[in-house]
Amino acid sequence: MIFSPRMREIAALREQLSALPEVRTEMVALAKQQMQYGPYRIDPGEVAQKLVDSLKRG
């Protein structure tokens, strides 16, 4: 089979993507630290709006 350069590029990108962790551990660690020491604040209005938006999208 002959693959176009674009198809080879897509295949290489898929391979790179599959090698990435599903969880961004550095972001999880930062959020845990912020929650533990207080500077992490959650805006309940923003959470509610995102929930409503998500339900609208289905």
C-alpha cells in the first residue's frame, strides 16, 4: 500500500497521542495542593452554568 505523506503524519501523531498519559498528573498535583492549602476556589455559578450547558448539548 502507498500512503500519502499526510496519512503518514496522521499515523505518527496518533502514535504520539497514544503515548501520552490520560491524566495530566502535574495538573492533578497542583489542584490537590491548592485545595489543601486554600487558594483553590470553585465558583458555584460557573459550575452550574457548565452543567446546564453540558445537559443542553446532550
